[in-house]
Amino acid sequence: MPPAPRITVIGTGYLGATQAVCMAHLGFEVLAVDVDPGKIEALASGRLPFYEPGLDTLLVDTLATGRLRFSTDFDDAAAFGDVHFVCVGTPQSSGSDAADLRYVDAAFGELARRITGRALLVGKSTVPVGTADRLAAMVREMSPAGDALELAWNPEFLREGYAVDDTLRPDRLVFGVTSAWAERMLREVFAPLVADGVPVVVADPATAELVKVAANSFLATKISFINAMAEVCEAAGADVSLLAKALSYDDRIGGRFLKPGLGFGGGCLPKDIRAFRARAEELGVSAAVTFLHEVDQINLRRRSRTVDLVRELADGELQGVRVAALGAAFKPDSDDVRDAPALDVARLLYLEGASVVVYDPQANANAHRAYPDLDYASSLAEAVNGADVVVLLTEWAEFVSADPEDMGVLVAHRRIVDGRSALDVENYRAAGWEYRALGRPAEVGVTRS
């Protein structure tokens, strides 16, 4: 039986570090490479440079096996690996909605010019469709291996907060390949997952590239749809939470991602749908995805509307009002504040003159780096102490399970805006809180189940 392929992972950010640790956990020899020496030093000593539940323990465990190493040396990576996963970032370009592919191009180029024998380069980064074909031609021309160096695309579908489970127990694997050999190599690398019954979709590289952006576009559309309904409900005096509940019983629609609230953010959905629109325009099919512009706009309007609700509770004036902003990360179980609706709302409140105190169980440090002018508390109690208005912005379990009576003792006024439709409205109103939420009536005349 031939030896298992040796794996390199290029880029040790959120995606790359997770990929490297999980592949080593599955039993493969893994070398992870990054140009940032500080990041490599931290990972090699068992410290994650970001927060992800369960990954820190798995990192320490896999390091102890000796199967996982970290390096800044591309020469080492080229000599070591049979399969090279490229997991570098594709941020939004400055001044444009298009994806910035400098890091992707550099990573493939640095490997290609060093690889002398047969190997497979596998892109996992989210890129515009057509990138794989362009890179395949580039690496063949650059590499001493020539046609023996092949390229495939294997998109990632990680959810922050669930990255380990999504890597070790994904709902599908997509292989974008151009040869039977490339497919065989990917099946060897993912053999433990395939053996567990994970479905495999074998496709061309272009289709594989589109899967991730199409999935994100669909999810963003569903989220923005229910938030558009929230706008209608506010105008009509209806309750969007009950509307969403009624819709969820239709199995053609389902309830997942049909939760009204502050909307989506983070490092993926916003930039991915914008880059998808930009690429569609380059391909001459912009009309097919014009709806994504409105999806984006609906999502952004939720932020300003949340500020409106806080202002309404503060009797129409935010100047000098003490606001406890609960949450800064774009979602719970993450410290990611990239395009975070929570932090954006806190900033907008501050710009209107409110005295904003932010508390997030994991993202305070990142939030402070992004917006140092805001005040930050080290606990929920400290954040709400003396608050004129409390606003829930990230639905951490700590916030959702907080006792409204206990919080009521600390605040100056029992007024709360539920930006995530996550709180028990009856409990809060029974405790004397004035409660507002996006798409819900200001008062509820009857008890509803």
C-alpha cells in the first residue's frame, strides 16, 4: 500500500490553521507555512491567534503527535508536500467590490517556482470563477515540474464557531479537478471523511469555485428576505418573529437563516456577495445577480434601523445617553469583528453622541483595535451598570440567558433593544423593561406562544 500523501497548508489564518490541525488529527503528516513569523511561533507553541471553540485543544493534541509542524520556509514546503492546500485570504479590494487576489497569486507562485516533481496544488480560498484556470496556466509555466504540477479547487464551507466540526464532519466535499489523478489524490487526502459517508461532488474547477459564492449568496438572500419582511411588518404593525415562525413550517422554505435581526457580517458573506457581483459584471452577466445589491442594502439598513430603535427608547435624543452595547463580534462563538454589524451599530451610536460601553466575551481586544474611541467593559455587569438603554447586538449565550431582574437592578432605566430577536420578550416586559426589536410591535397586547 503506497504511503499517505504528505500535506502542506499555505496560510495559517482562520481557514488554514483549522485545515492544518484537522488534517494532522486525521493522521496525515502536515506542514503549515505562513509569511508571518509571529503567527507561526504562536501556533508552534500551541497558541491560536484567534478564537475558535475546540480548535485550541486540538492544536495542542496534534502537536504532541509530531505530525504537525509550522514553518515560514516555502522551500521546505515545496520539498515536503505531495498535496498543497492554499488557504490565504481574499479580502475586498480597496476602492472596488472585487476580490483582492494578490495573496492567492503569491502563494501559488512561491510554491510553483520551487516544486520540481509531480504534486497537486489545491485552492481552498474563495475566489472569482475563472481564477483556477488562470492559476493552472501560471503554475505550469513557472514550475520546473511543468505539466506534472496540477491544480484543483476544493472550496471550504466553514462556519465560525463550528469550524472543527465542519472540517471533520462536513456536509459535502467538492472536488474541482481536470484529471483522474487529481481526483484520486483528493480522495486519498479525504479518505477518512469519505469512509464516514460524506458526499463527494466531482466537478470542473469553475463549478467548484462557484459553489461557495453561490451558497453564500443564497444564505445572504434568505437572511435579507426576512429582514425585508421586518421592514414591512414595522410599517404594518405586524410581528416579523411570528411571520418567520409561520413560514418555517413550510418545508419548501424551512426555518434556518429565517431569523429577523441585525443581519449578517464577518469576513465572508459581505465581501463574497460583492465580489460575486463584480465578477458577474466582468463576465457580462451582471443582470443575473442584480438582486444581490438589494440583499446587501437591506442588510446594511438593519444597522441604522437598530440605532433608530435605541434613539426612540432614549426619547429621541442620543447625546449623552449611556448605552450598553452587548456584543462586538459578528456572531457568537467568534472574536471576528470584520464587517460586524454589532460593532458598526456601537460606532454609529457613538457618532451620534451616545456614551457607548461595549462588552463581548471574546472580541473586546479586536474591537478595541478597530475602534479605540469606544469604551469597553470586562463583564456584562460592568457594561450595563448605569445604562440608559441596553442593546443586544451579538447573541452570546451569556446575554440570552441573563436574568432581566438582575440586570434591572444595575441599569439606570429598564430599556432594551433586542437586535437579534433572541430574548424572551415576555420575561423582559414582566420585569418592567421597555422592549423593542426589529420588525416587532412596540407593545404586545396579548401573550403569544
